[in-house]
Amino acid sequence: MMLRARKDGAIEGNARVQVAGFVRSARSAGTACAGTDCAGTACAIADRPSCARPFLCAGYSLILDPTGTESGIIRTVSATGGSIWAAGYYTDGEESRVACLWEGGILMPLTGDACSAVAVSGGKVYAAGDFAKGMTRKACVWVDGERTELAGWFSQAVALCLDGDAFYAAGCVTGFENGSKTLPCYWKNADKIDLPVPDVGMANNLATAIAVAGGSVIVAGHYEAGGRTVACLWRDGVRLDLDVPRSGSAFATSIAVDGGTAYVGGYYRDGRLLVPCYWKEGELVRLQSDHRRDSVLTALFARDGTVYGAGYRMDERGERPCYWAGRRRHDVHGASSRMTGRATSIIVD
């Protein structure tokens, strides 16, 4: 099935919304995992591509397996020239994870096992991710399929943007020189730039999204300090912590820039609940959610002053893919009551 921009996308005002992610069909309790039919809550959270089916939701149409693979996970989509590029990974016949891109229904395997982002410019296709190398992992960027290893001993690249002839990737690095702590960073081309954080804990320190606007490099992420996780924004290396109620933990997952305004998407913990939100130039905006169950925003898009998000909400069966237009939540159309999963990316045109 072709993965193309469709004419029947969900209309929010004059905007056409398309959401991508992965779902799983439910299985009977107590039965063994059946590969692509597996969908227990624990399995969904485990993020196993062998049990997942990628989807593209355009308006009222849910297209399962738009990538031509029966199992896999879409991490990010990017629209260019009327086509949608998808980045993610799938499971091969030996149950090994393979990083890949999809465009127009064509599968493009990459040399690695995790691809998290894609961008296209000047006729070149860029992708960011990481791969296993001996006893460690290495962040990398692929340019037209050719892999470039990024600096850092144990590293991960999860986001990507382009500015002229330069690529920027965001993620984290772990090394003996920092006491084996994981620290947030970004790369400009192959050069690593560390992002300043206080004396942090061992985990939850990650740059999750990156953009270049008005000559500034804007990075979103979070770090662990004082027994909680703090969402933050770095603008040209200067950190701004993002406030949430009750000084709870918060996680930044995405970034969007519209008209010079920077929006950071994510979620925070309010008591026992996870609450979806975004920050507009540091000011918290809470999104519609069930006040009794968790909701998580995983991706963000902004256009003409309207903010769109993708993610998932929890119900009695598990995770349900959804998206937000403004502050209002919409379930992904076509996902049956037996499907659990997550929306991981959103584009609007």
C-alpha cells in the first residue's frame, strides 16, 4: 500500500491533519504471544516491533501497514514534495530489528537497528538513529543511506533537523569521562555539543527534539535532579527549566517553531496522573485528558498559531492512539476497540 499524502485528511479549520504511529490487535488473556497479533498492555509498553503494525491515519481512514511491512514501528513522518517519508524500524524474518525508511510504499533498510527521525532537503534524505557496535551503541546519521558515526562512546540520536547544508541531531551520550552518567547533547554535523545541566542523576537525561530558527539552535529535553525529572529548553546552550504544578516530574518529547514562537510538547505528573501539555515560550498549556487516566503527548506540530499534538491515552484495555488540535483531544479514527497503540508523529498541511 502506498504511503502518500491523502486528500481526505482530518480537517481542523483549513488544516489537513495526518497522524502516524503503531497499533496492536488484542489477544486473549493467557495466550502466548502471536507476533503481529500480540497486544497486551505490557507488550505495547515494551515497544516491540515484532508485535506492532504501523499505521497512517488520514481523516476518517486508518491505513494499517501503509509501509508494506506487516510488523514495525513508525517513529516520525516528514512530508515533502507530496510524499510522506516515515522513519522507524521493522522485524526481519529472524526477529532482528532493522532500522529503515519508507517512502511511497518502498521499504529502505538502513545499516543499524534504530531510526528515529527523517528530513529531506536539496534532494538528499537524512535520517538519525543509532546502532550496536560491539558492547556499546553509537549515534549516527544516514545521508542517502550512507551512515556517519557521531561522536560519543555510548550514544543515541533521537531527533533531527536541517539548516542549509548542516544537519543537527539531538540525543544523549554516556561515557567514563562523566562518571558513566547519561547526559543530553546535540551534534552539528559530526561534532558533539554538550548541553548544560545541574549535577544530575544517572538516568532520564536526554535531548529529545531540536530545531534551528532565526539563527538559534533550540533543543528540548529533560534531566533528573533532586529525585524528579525536569523538562527544559535550551536556546543556544542556555537552559530554561519548564514549570509544572506541584513541582512534579515533567518530560519534554517534542518541539515546534511557528512564526518565531517556540513550543515544547510533553507531559507531566500531577499526583498519580500523567497529563499531556505543551509550553509556549515557557508558559504551560494543559491539553484535554481524562482526569482519571494517564495521557501522554509524544509529538508536536504548529501552524498559523494553532498547536497540534500526537500521543496516546490510557483506558481499561491499554494505550489508545490519539491527537490534539488546539487543546481538544481526538481519538484516531478507525482504530478498533481491540487495538492498542500510540500515535508517534503528526503533520498538518
